[in-house]
Amino acid sequence: MQFNSLYFILYFLPAVMLGWYLLNKKSGKAADVFLLAASFLFYFAGGWYLPLFLAALILVNWTLCLAIRKRPGKKLPLVLGICVNAGLLLYFKYTNFFLENLNTLLKTNFTLRNIVLPLGISFIAFTQISFLVDTYQGETEEISFLEFALYSAFFPKITQGPITRQKDLIPQFQDQKSRIFDADGVASGLQMFTLGLAKKVFLADTFGNYLTTFFELKGSSNSLEAAVAILAYSLQIYFDFSGYSDMALGAAKMLGFDLPANFNSPYKADSVTDFWRRWHISLTDFLREYIYFPLGGSRKGTVRTYVNILIVFLVSGFWHGANWTFIVWGIVHGLLQVFERANRKWYFKIPRLIRQVLMFVSVSILWMVFRCESFSDFTWVMHLLGAKTWHWGLRSELAQSLSIPGLRSVLSILHLPFTDYSAGILSTVLMFGFSLFLVFVPENAEKRQYPTTAGSLLLTLVLFAASILSLSSVSSFIYNNF
């Protein structure tokens, strides 16, 4: 079930909110059971087998947690738990990747398997591993099976995060204040949810149209179109993923819960380290806490620190997808961070604005590795970008792929002459100008306080209605594949 579907927005979420708050007036346990059932129903929408998979995984991890508590200090249950979760992730996500590469390298003929990837497996596996490790380290309180199951399956975050640790969510399940209807909290959550929906519908999907058209017409593309494609995908992936995160945080807030922020204006970063403190924060926190620090972090000398950084980013690349493009993307990010640490004395003498521009350009180029299905596609884009002679025109199909609904009507009312092409170019300029303003100027949406004034609620309702009316089709979120 997608957050940007009419079924979720108009039926599922309101019904869950109504049931949650009504049941909490009579029985907190009944409300928990209801919310757990709703979360399983949400997951069921992705396939009938998914609730069975999730239930089995919850039972296995709960059993291992009990074993860890029963024998403190014994590593066997912890190691077994990490192997189970990581093993499932490797099997579902990487089996065919390994078989393909074995066939290529060894000239073997292994048959690829028809493996269906469970929704959110990467997020679910990391969530379970974090709970097992925290339990082993004595950082978790004794909780009921129902609380653990709800923590594992909570629908706002199960498929695309944020990756939550037990301390982020379980205390809120136990806090009675979270169960009392709070009009201000619901209004604040609605504002956040609406902002995320608008990011997805009006910005991410529109930039996605440009990218789709660009790759469909790639036989005659030029340098400017390639540069616009790089910028478009950088904006698309940000508005798509941060839009989802806004919607996840908003949905949870409307139920009385606060999920951790996952973004903090990442394109304002002036270094690789700064970028990863701002982008997909929950993944960065996981990699730091459960991989980088256990490897020794920066405590074991310069060379070991650099190796640890590269290992972390290699894992990050693998986590994102079973393709060499993702792996290389992770390694390059790691190399950039190693370079930054090795040259920080002179690097941070560069004016901050220049560092921000360099960072944004570097990150944007690397994002194209995500969008390209192969290195040959990425090489083609880079070849266009590095052409000696640039062509400065956009083809009509590309210009019109970024068209703003209603712009032609406005131009007609103002009696301004226009053609389909000129209207498309104007739409392109307005789309990029407005999007870059949102990226670089305002405070990060996830950390902003949302005042519940009459004016803000009216604007929210107008934006909400406009977003709903623009939902002609349901497009998947990019990170839905991870």
C-alpha cells in the first residue's frame, strides 16, 4: 500500500486513527492489537505472503531476544540473530546478483531464481539487528511480545523507514499521553503529511517525467539535456524520499507518535561528512553505531580509520541495491570522505559557499549512478556532459515533460503570446527555480515546528485538496525498491 494512494489517504489512515483513539478510551491493549492488525493489513497490500513472512521474522527475533536476556553476555544468540536477518537480506536481495556474476566470471550456467523481494526487507532487517544488539548491550527494557511486534511492524515506517531503534519508539507505546487524542498533534501531523504528499505529487513525479523522457529519447540527446537530467534526478530523489519521510512522520504524528527525522536540508552540506549527517540520517546512525564503531571507528589509527570508512560505505552501497552501480556509488562516497579527512586542513579553508556548490555538484553526478541501469548508461550521460561543444536547446518533448498544470491558462488570461514549446521552457525554469529555492533556502521541513493557526490549516487543506486532485495515478517511491 502506497502512502500516495487514495485508498491509504481517504480510507485506511482515517479508519486507523478513529479505531486507535476510540479503543484507547476503553483498553490500551485492545488499541495495540488493533494498531498491530492495521500494520499487518498495510503490509498485506503488497502481497498475501508478506504478513506470514513478517510474523515469522518477528517470532524468530523475539525468541532470540529472550535467549539473549536469559543468558547475558553470551554471544551465540546475538550472532545467530544477526546471521538470520542479514542472511534473509542477502538471500532475497542478492542471490541473483551473485549468480549472475558467478556465471560471468567462471563461465558457469547457474539458473537465476524467481525470488520476490519482500517490501522493506532492508529496513526491517536493520531494525531487527539494532534491537538484538541493543538487547545484548543491556540498552533495552523488558517489554511484552505485543510491544515488540508493534515496534517491528508499525506501518508508517515499515517499508521505507526511518530505521528506528527501540529507544525511538517503544517508550512512546508505553506512554499514556501518546494514546490521548491531541488536536494540535493531529493538525501538525496533517501539515507534515500534506507537505510530503505535495513534494511527491508536484515535484518528484514531475522531475521523474523528465528523466523517463530523457532516457526514452537518448539516441539524440545533447549536453544541456544531460546536465538538466542530472539536476532533475538530484531533485527527484530528494523530494521523493524526503516526501515519503514527511508523510511517514506525519502519519505517525496523527496517531500520537514522533518518529526520528530522516533529513536535515542535505543539499546545504559543505562536505561529504556533513552530507551524511543530513541525508537518510537513520541509515547513517545505524551504520555508525553498529558497523563503524564496532570496527574501531577512528580510535585505531589513520589507516584503520580509512579502511573502516570504506567498509561502511561499501555496506551502504550493498544495502541500497544488488547492482554494481550501487556498490561503486558507495565506494566513491567512501573515497570522497577519506580524501576529505586526509585534506581537511586546506579543504575547510575554501569558502563555505564554494564547498556547498562543489558538494551539490558531486552528489548530483553520483546520484545518476542510481538512475542509470548500467555503467554504459552512466558513461553515456558523462560523455554528453563532457562534450567539447555544448548544445543549448531542450527538445520539445523534454520541455513539455515538466509542464505546470494551468500555466497555459494563466498565460492566456494575461494575454501573453506563447507556444507549446515556450510554455514548456517557462515551466522548466519555474520548476527548477522553485525547487532549488526549497532545497537551499527554508529550514528543514522535518525539524520545523508546525503552528496550528487558522491560516496554516487553511493553506494545508488547500494544498491537500490540490494534491489529491492531482493523483491521476499512483507512482512508487524510489526507496520502495530498497
